[in-house]
Amino acid sequence: MRVAVYSAKPYDVQFLTAANAGHGHDLAFLEARLSVETTPLAADTDAVCAFVNDDLGAAVLEQLADLGVRHIALRSAGFNHIDLRTAERLGIPVTRVPGYSPYAVAEHAVALLMALVRKTHRAYNRVREGNFSLVGLTGFDLHGKTVGVVGTGQIGAVFARIMLGFGCRVLAFDPYPSDECRALGVQYVELEELLAESHIVSLHLPVTPQTRHLIDADRIALMRDGVTLINTSRGLLVDTLAVIEGLKSGKIGLLGLDVYEEEADLFFEDLSDRVLFDDVFTRLLTFPNVLITGHQAFFTVEALENIASTTIGNLTAAERGEPLPNRVVVD
Ligand code: NAI
């Protein structure tokens, strides 16, 4: 297949090229993000390969269909950024990478948590400046704390297991509880109870119309004073303005984010010599108790290899007209 690979970074080129050995797809790597302006770059291609911040709304899909694109291979697990109904109406199958390394994301959530709890992000800068004072760097033990895991699918289950290893009590909320988590000692409760009891709340669920702004002002009000909130899932799960109010009042004591509602205009690009116009994001950056990474939880060698091999496998199955086990279907 001839494939237009949008939002291609050097690591995408490296891992997809390696995975393509023996498959023979003609991969056209494009730095541009997919949008109504950049769809013409997919002319004369059979498939489009897209990432999390590419625009796969109705207008883009209509244009791609007109160009003859007959497959969309997402190189992500999440698929909230594609208008699946339009893709289905246009007869364009969509595949994704359902699980490439739950460990990568769960371990990054732990990395954010640990850095915040022990203030490592601040200690790093202090020591480099010859400031060895400990004043203001008091942390707390995770052992014995209550951790609330919202969503115990692949990633949430790994995160819960790690937290149990720290000696935490783990509460979870998921409409489909996992027997494996229960067997490990995870206790399923209603969301309200989880929020009220947890010292740490970590989000591991997809964003849907029902879960958009799941963490809003009302739910923040239910939380413990000084709660630690970690979001490595999707930015839209959290009402950022409500979180900022929670930080200002002290209700939220620590905040770790790998995702942000409006990240599409920021993340994955070097904007270090530009003025940032997102006043909400820049407000977040001013808090000493907030740690933000730019959607890098997935970014390990193991995950990149799995993403590349599954994506190339999806393209090969589509080319051969074989069943598509990783096809995303409309509910
Ligand atoms: P998964 O599909 O294995 O698990 C999601 C779980 O959420 C399921 O058990 C489901 O029942 C549960 N769920 C659905 N609605 C819920 C609700 N209203 N309340 C509580 N639980 C609910 O998904 P996986 O692979 O564990 O991914 C979790 C999240 O991590 C997704 O949002 C995904 O987009 C995100 N992600 C982030 C990455 C990053 O680099 N930051 C990389 C990969 C995934």
C-alpha cells in the first residue's frame, strides 16, 4: 500500500521503517499534521496513518474519501479524535493499536506521582544551582495511602498493581470491574466514594461524551483536601479551569499531567522560541506543585516497536482484504 504517514517524527520514521521490512508498503512520511489544509498531501495514496493530534473530523474524512483513501491506520490506542460514523458512512475502515505497552503509560503515571510527592522536579533545579536546602521539599510516604484508580483496563490494572506494591490501599471505579484486579486486592467502589477517600486519584479511562470533564468542579469538591491528581489518559477528562481553581484553593495539592485539553496546538512541537497564547496552559505552568509532560507516557522503545509492528500489520491485513482484528467499530 502507498501510505501517507502524517505527523511523522524522526522516531516514527525509524520504527515504522524497521517494522515495514518484509511488508513492502510505500510509506510517505509527512511532517505535517493532518487537517483540511493538508489532506491534498494524501493524493495518490491508499491509506493514511495518523496520530493522536491529527484532525480526523468529518470534513477531513470526506476529503480523504474523495482522494481515494481506503484505510485509516491510527498509530494510537485512543480514537476519540476520529469521527467514526463518518468513516463508516464513507466505507473507510479504521484500525488502531489497542495495546502496545500498558507498562509504559502506567510507569509514567508513577514517575509523575513520585516526582511530585518527593518534589524531585524542584530538587533537580536546586541542586544544579548549588542550593542544597531542603526547606519546602517535604514529601510524604506513599505506603499506607489510599490510591483511587479510575478505569482498570490494561493501563489502570498495571498502575493498580504497582501501587499495591508500594503498600497502598487501592480503590477503583470501573463499570466493568476486572477479576484480576479484585484478586490482587483492589477494592471496587462508586466514583464518589473513591474521590472522597483517595489521597491520590489517577485517571485511566477513555474520553467519551459521558466521561468528558469527568473531573469537574463538583467532583473536585468531593475530593480530600490536598489530593494528588494524575492524568495520563486524555486531557478532555479534566475541566482544566476547575482544576486551576482547585490548585488555587489548595484543594488539589499536587497535579501531574501528561495530557491537556487543548494539547493539539502545543504538544509534540518545539515551541521554545515562540510566545504561548494559551493562557490556561501557561497558568498551569506557574504552579510549583504541577508537573506536566507533553504526552510522552507511551514513549518507550518497547511501545514504539509494538505501535510500529501493529500498525504495519494492520495495513498489510487491509491490503490483503483479511479480517481486521484491530478495527475500531462504532458502538
Ligand atoms: P482500556 O480500554 O484497556 O481500559 C479503559 C477502562 O476504562 C476500561 O476498563 C473501561 O471499562 C473503563 N471505563 C470506561 N468508562 C469509564 C468510566 N466512566 N469510569 C471509569 N472507568 C471507565 O484502555 P487503556 O489502554 O488502559 O487506556 C486508558 C487510557 O490511557 C485511554 O484514555 C488512552 O487513550 C490513554 N492512553 C494514554 C497514553 C499516553 O501516552 N498518555 C498512551 C496510551 C493510552
